[in-house]
Amino acid sequence: MSTAPRDPASRVAARLAGRVAAGEPALGRARRVGRMLRALAATHPDSHCELDFRTPLELAVATILSAQCTDRRVNEVTPALFARYGAAVDYAKADRPELEEMIRSTGFFRNKTTSLIGLGAAVAERHGGVLPRTLPELVALPGIGRKTANVILGNAFDVPGITVDTHFGRLVRRWGWTQEKDPVKVEHAVGEMVPRRSWTLVSHQVIFHGRRVCHARKPACGACSLAADCPAYGAGPTDPQEAARLVTGSSRAQLLTQVGLPPDEPPAPSAGARVEDRDVP
């Protein structure tokens, strides 16, 4: 019995997947990526860093806390934390049990406490209490890797950076932009296809799409604005009504309207924050 896709969109996706697997020509990939970038910009005009912060140090702290934790949970914890610890030296001198208790709900709180105390001490001692604004200086600080540094650079200092978190890495591989798995190699591969000035914004757009539409286990393929250029179309339900139930987030009605679906389509029952919504270092 034939297993060929029956609907036209799936047949197109199958052919595209074949081209990607066989080695998509660089020009064809560049044009396809360009179309997807335009679709992302139109789909997520509200994309932004979803961690709440007022200063570069606050963003550094929030990003450290976001490892294996949802941004929503971090934003619930940080108001009291930022009120208690206003400067790098405050973290350096923090009472460890008190700090651990304040961030306990973000998970891995002992390791994160070690990172925050070390970060505060390093910033106070090496940089006069001011968070540095270059990649080499940032990655030399406790608790800050390249991903965290790019978040800080792009959102606190307006220095373009690509944030390769869980969502970004799996989506660009799913979309056939790159097959690299190492985050640094992913960053460089995507950086060659995206204008440097757009690195930070594109990072937000991809992450938004991963959290709201292109889920890890069951992407909402039938409600996705990128479907025409996605080689993985069909990895999730292609029926529009079924797919619509998988779309999440505060902009859900807008996302459904953009693809011609009723904005009041009821969502699937939620079991709380999914593992895929959590970030990893």
C-alpha cells in the first residue's frame, strides 16, 4: 500500500524534506530562510525578551534562574529578589540559606545560588560592580555561558546576538536551516543566513514560535504560518481545527486569525507548563 501523503501541503513538504535531506542548494536554502524570516516577523510582531528586568545585572540574574525553569516562574520570583539584592556586592555578601529559599521554586536552587554569589563577587571585584558589555568578559563570569551572554548583550546593551536556547536549536534543525547540534555551531550557521542587525530580534521570534506554535512533541502544523516552507510539516496535526487547539500564549487569538482560523477556537486542556517550555543552559 502506498504511504505517500494525501493532501497537497504534505506532498510539498515531503518533496522539500527530500531536498533538505539530500543537501539543499545554498541559494535555495537562503531564499527559503528569507521567506520564513518574513513570515516570523509578521507572525510575532510582539516578540521580545520575556524575562522582566530593569538593569543589565537583573537580566543576568534572571537568565541564570531561567535554566530548566519557565520565564513565568522566574518573573514571579525576581521582584522580591531584586528588591533584596540591588547590586552585585549584595549577591556577593548574600546569606546563602536565605538566597536559596528565595529562588527555590526555580529549581536547581543550590547550583543557582552558587552562580549568583560568584557572579556578584566577580562583578564587584573585577568590574567595579558594573556588569561588563563584551562577550569575552561576560563568559568569564560565574554562571554565564555564551547563551546567557548573548541574551544580556542583545537585550541590555543592544549588541546583536543569537540566543541558541532549547527552542531555537530544535526549530532551526526542524526547519532545515542547519543540522548542527552544538549551540556555538548553530549560532554561527544561522548568523551567516540572518543579517547581523536582526540577530537579537530573530532569536525572540524563533523562541516565541517554539513556545506558542511549533512545540517539541506535537507542533501545530495545521495552524502554522511557516508551513509552506517547512520540511517538517506533518510532524504534528495538519487538520486546522485540531492544530488550532495546540496554539498557546496570550497572542493565541491573533495567531489563529493570521492563518484564517476562528480566534475563539477552544485550546486543548492544559496540564501546566510543559517541559519543552523550560530553558536549558
